Amino acid sequence: MNGASWADQWDNSGNSAKGGRIGGGAVISSGGGGAASNSNTAKYKEKLGLGLDKTKAVASSGFKKLKNGSATGFRWVKDKYHKTTNKH
């Protein structure tokens, strides 16, 4: 495989095995805006937080449905197997 690994491309710490970030990877530009930039950042962080809360709630709900459905399915299979092998 040619090129840097995913971790090397996105690592901003500068402690990668190749001696830090030399090229490639994400480029972060500074707009130079002081207070306006900070207020926009705060707004985006708040919206991102709300979005993540919604995502967490949806994922939790989906997991519960999956768990209940799987339990019901396994119980059905167990009951069917039990009926065919149980000879009174």
C-alpha cells in the first residue's frame, strides 16, 4: 500500500511514526475573524450537540427494537424446536 495510513493523515499531534505531519491530511484555515468566528463556532457546537443527542436517542431506540425482535425470534425458534423434539 502506497502513501500514509489513515492515522498518519489525520493525526495533528505531530508524533506520528513518520516524524510529524509534513503534507496531506486535513487543512484547517483561519478566517481571521475574532468575535464573529467564536459566536459562529459556539452556534455550530450547540447544533452539533443537539444533533448528536438526537442520533444517540435514535440509535438507542433502534438497538432496543433489534434486541426485542431478536429475543422474540430466538424464542419462536426455541418453541418450534421444543415442539418437534418433545415426545410425551
